[in-house]
Amino acid sequence: MGDFNRVPDARRIFAVVAIALLGMLCARTSVAAASGEILALSGAASIETDGQQRPVAMGDPIQVGDIIDVPQDSKVRLRMNDGSIITLAPGTRMTIDKYDVDGSGVRQDVELTMSSGLLRTVVSAGSGTPNFEVKTATGVAAVRGTDWYIDAQGDATRVYVVAGIVSLSDPSGGSSVTISPMEASTVDAHKEPMKSRPVTQLELSALVKRTGFGLGLCQCVSTKTNVTTNCRPTTNACQAFCAGGGYSFVPNAPDSCGQP
């Protein structure tokens, strides 16, 4: 008789545990859906998610399937879950096709598509074979851990490498070229990638200008334990962001806000 009376209690306990586990799973799935966030914004841009378009805002999450559209007078910088920093120059349209990161934040596989524009990507160190890939209409670039630019304009894709190694191939992968630090290469439509060549200082300066933010680390301090961190270009911008409260500003913070 005593055992019979305990059965409903056991069932209720099982139900409570099952609901709790389901809630934890849903929360984990929701967190995993975000691949990164908007780190910096100059001007105005938009994100398209599941066919719905919205304006870009600082701190917005981004996820697989998002299309980020940056008009000619704007720039956007992303901080991804693996620590990589991606800057979209004016006139860039990019889709996040895949961004797989394991539980410890190590990148597993990344695929981006850029229909037009210029990206600067400072890719966090990975392991094994190159697992960060950017596709354009005329080429595919694959890297592991690198600071580099990819520029897709019309029927040509150009890659400029600052640090690390990039492999550039035609869309079919039939032919490729390896690009070393401070080298560049181009792949035109229906052609093999060109042999790599040195990057000129003039080219590098122009790329930095097109993608640069010059951001510093801004921290708003409302209490000793409540600190809000953001990336802003100047002390005045930081002060305005903090709405006249306590703040600190570090002019150059490439580790937190990306390269200039």
C-alpha cells in the first residue's frame, strides 16, 4: 500500500525534472543560435533574418542565415563567438551561411558568402585544416588564423594578406594559389587565380581607410560592480554614450574593438 501511494509522487518528480531539462535545452539552443554580435557601427545598415529586415544596432546578435547589407556611406564591425573580428566596408553585402563553434569557443567550420564589397577579417587561431571560408561570385578563400582582406567587385575577387596564409581558388576548387603575408592575388571570372605578388603600401593604406574605425574601449561605470563596455571612436562619444555618468576611455583597443 505504501509503495502504491509513492507512485504518483515519483511521476510528479519525473515530470518536474523533465520540464527543467527541456527548459535548459531550449535556453542552450537559443544561446547557440547567436554566432556573434554587432561590435561597431558607422552610419546605418540592415540585417535580414528569415526574410525580415531590421536596422543594425550596437550589440545586436547575429546568427546563421543572416544577411548583412551595408550601404555606401556606412561600415559595420562584428565580433564572432570564436573571437574573430569581421569588418564590412561600405557597399558590402554578406551572408552567414555557417558558423560552427564548439562549447569551448573553438571554431569548427565557417562559411560566409559576399556578393559584393570588401571584408577585413582578423580570424582567431584555429586547429587542423583551414576552416574559415569566404565565397564570392568568382572565387573561394580559405584560412585558419589570419589578418586579411577580400574585395569582390564585378567579375574579380582580390585577396590581400597582412598576416598568416590564405588559399584562393576558383569557385570549382580546380585551381588555387597560396598567398603569404604581405602578398596579394586576384581571381577573375572563369579564370585561374593569378600568381601572388607583393602588396604595395598604397594598396594597404587604401584598404585600412575603407575598413577603419579607429575605435577605443569605452566603459560606463554606474556602480563599482556595474560596468558597461562598448567601442567608441572618441572620448566625447564615450561620454555621450555613458549619458554623463562615470566613464573611462582607452583610445586604442585592438584586442577588444578590432584593428584600426
